Amino acid sequence: MINPNQLVTGKTVRAACRNGAWTAPTCGLADGFAQANLVVLPKALAFDFLLFCQRNPKPCPLLDVTEPGDPVPHHVAPDADLRTDLPGYRVWRDGKLVDEPREIPSYWQDDFVSFVIGCSFTFESAMLRAGLPVRHIELGVNVPMFRTNIACRSAGAFHGPLVVSMRPLIPSDAVRAVQITTRYPSVHGAPVHIGDPSAIGIADISRPDFGDAVPIQAGEVPVFWACGVTPQAAIMAAKPPLVITHSPGCMFVTDVRDEELAVG
Amino acid sequence: MINPNQLVTGKTVRAACRNGAWTAPTCGLADGFAQANLVVLPKALAFDFLLFCQRNPKPCPLLDVTEPGDPVPHHVAPDADLRTDLPGYRVWRDGKLVDEPREIPSYWQDDFVSFVIGCSFTFESAMLRAGLPVRHIELGVNVPMFRTNIACRSAGAFHGPLVVSMRPLIPSDAVRAVQITTRYPSVHGAPVHIGDPSAIGIADISRPDFGDAVPIQAGEVPVFWACGVTPQAAIMAAKPPLVITHSPGCMFVTDVRDEELAVG
């Protein structure tokens, strides 16, 4: 395995994935470059999924969508190949995980449309730069994620609840986090909720549906952001004949700088 | 014709359009409610057009997209009917204007997808509230619009240049206008250019490609915003077999308040 300190740009990470030198999660690599979720679907389902993303931009912020059959995300990484440039993939048939390949040329179809979806690493970097604590990073665990009772707007076969991630903050830091993450609408943007978990249908904040629990200290409130697991859950519920995603934590690293995604 | 002073909400404007009491432009009606451009296309072209909008969000900010065959824009006006609730429509076949009906039930198809696209009225209202001058409104003419040498990102059959609208401002007001319009990314957002028209391929600022010329006073600079004519021009260039749009100035008035579209 290559030394991660050498992987300082999107280009170097993608090359290391392509030649098999890097097959681990991408967290912490290529500091300053935006990382992204990947969803690959046949064209027959692509309109409905694109509509689902358009209707639910907070959980499904699109950074790029490819032409059918084209594995190149021309907008975010014009020299990349989405079939080989991630550390690992998951292949799902009828909603069931059937393979976890290192690359997907053998699965590729001429009608595949790829969706490159922003991820929370970008706004977490901005929070850290501003001196705000990010609890799950401090603890070295996965962010806690919860299904809510907030329904996404459906589109064709795609529907499901909004899934949120949670970061505990003292109230003044929560205000600052709203300001900071508002600047990044293409990577989930501002929080969707602050405070009482039960108000959005979360019964037990110590038992996340995905990821790991983190402690909420005295004086802190839980702050909730729309999460990229939302579109994945909607896809799995729709049980499409075939869909390919990134492997958990093994994101696509783009050429886009986090700061290019800031608005205002 | 009904007294425009009675048309104070999206709902009242739409009802007046539906029963034929209002057949004129919507500028100035339902103050505070967002107005929108309309594009109706058969499903076969909808994926490519949705992709065009996703790839060019500044000129093509989507407020709502309907399910195929459904004339109701559930997100922005759940009791509306897009076939009857605008003052007037244009019907285009193979890129040629063939009819200007008051309503379109007789043209409706089960595979029609409707795109509700944000318009500049929302950010102009915000500029006026902030005390900034909006020259074409002061003069009672149409905003001047220009084709630029900036290419949109293409999608399938849809391609073409970015079209911009221009408002002259003194530099300190231009700064304020950047701040104000940044808050409204779903209605064209921040300017795309300030100053030298030739830098974006505009040969003569006194001769707009669409709309009316307005004077630029001493000390003012031209400020350019992405314009909703961009997607219309891309559609006309693609010459689809059938497309329906709003009639110029005769917008769809939504239930969404301008301020709900503000980010941050």
C-alpha cells in the first residue's frame, strides 16, 4: 500500500486507486479536495433518480452526472475514470449486495449513468478550520446517522425517509456551524434540525441506525444534517435490477477544491 | 380584465388566469411570491433537459419538475394546474412557433414533463428593497439580454451559449448586488460578470439580443446575471418535435415566497 502522505491531490488518489496501490477508505486523503459518493444506474432508472436528487437537494447534492455510457465525470475530474478510480465498489442486484470488486470494468454497460454526490467531508473540514469540534473525528469513529420521520419527496420508484448525521455542539458553536455550512449547499448545506431528536422521529440518540454512537456532553445540543445515506437507502428500497455504489468510506476524490463549492 | 390590485397571491393570479380574467404579463402581480418560467417537454427529452439544467444551474435554476403526465407542480403550488394557470403559452414544433394559446389542455400528453424554472423577478425585488436602482424597471422596459461567448455545458441534444441579463450599477452598489443576489441561488444567484462586455463576447452593449437597451450612466458598470432565456435558446436550437413554454412575461406565479428561496 502506498504511503497516504503521497496522496495529496484528487489526481494522485485516483491514480493510486486505479493501479491498485490504494484500496482503503479515503478519509484524510487529498486535504482540500472535495470527495464524493458514487451511484451508477442504468439509463432506464436515471431520469427518476435525477428527479429524486433535484427534489431532495439537501441529502442528494449533485456535483456531476455523466452522459449514458460515459465513465468520465467531465465537470469534477475530466481525466478520471469512474470504473477504476475509487478504492472499492459495491454491486447490488434487486437490492442485495452481490459483489465488492476493486474495479467495475467487467460490470460496465453502455447505458450506465453515474451520479457524483457531494459528501460531508467538505463542510466538516470548514468546521474544523473554524475551530469547531467534530466529535466523531475526535474519537476516530464513524459519524452517527439516523432515519427520521421526515419523508423525502418521492420520484418514480425512489422514496424513503430523510437520513441525517448528527454532531453535538454547544449552542454558540451550533450557530457558527449553521453559518459555516450554509456556505456549502452542494455538500448538504445548513443543518435540517437542532435539538430534540424526538421532534424528527429519532427515539434513541444513543442508538444510531448507521455509523457509531458519540457522547453528547452537558451543555451540548445535537445538530442534524441531511446525509448522503438518504439516496442510498432510497435506492436499496427501490430494489433496482442493478446498481453500483462506492464501498463505504471509499469515496471518489475530485479535482474540485472544497472552497470552490462555497457560495457567498 | 380583473383589477390587478386584486391579484395579491399566487393563488389569486392562477385562478384569474384559469378563468380567463387575466391574460397579460404577470410583472408586478402577487408581490412577494416567486414567479417562474415554464418549459413542457415529452418524457423522451426530459432526462437530457433535466441534465442540462443540473449542469447549468445558474441560467436554469429548477424550482420544480413534475412527474410525466402530471400537470401539478406539487412542490411550488400543490393546487395549481400548469395547463391553465398561466396567462398565455407558446407552442413550438421543430423549433417553430405554431400557436399562442391561452391554455393547453388540448395539447396535453400523458408523457409531458413540466419544468418550473426560477426567474429574476425574485432577486430584483430584493435589490429594490435594499434601495438599489434597477434601470429597466425605472424606465418601464424589458431587461436587456445578450448572448455571450460562454458555452453552457451540453446535455444530449441541448447546448448553446449562456445568455445574460444586464443591470447598470455604480461599483459600490454592484458589490451590494453581489451580496444580495448570492442569497438567491435558485433564481440565478450572483452575477456571472462585472464590467467589460467584450470579455464575455458582447460586441455592443447598446444592442441587446433580446429585450430593450438601457443607458449606462457615467460611473456605472454593467453587471451581468445568468438569464432564463438560456434554456429557452438551447431548446429552440435543439428543435424538438414539440415543446410548450410560457408566453414572454406571462410567468407561472407560485405559492413560494421570494424569501423562502433565500439561502443564508
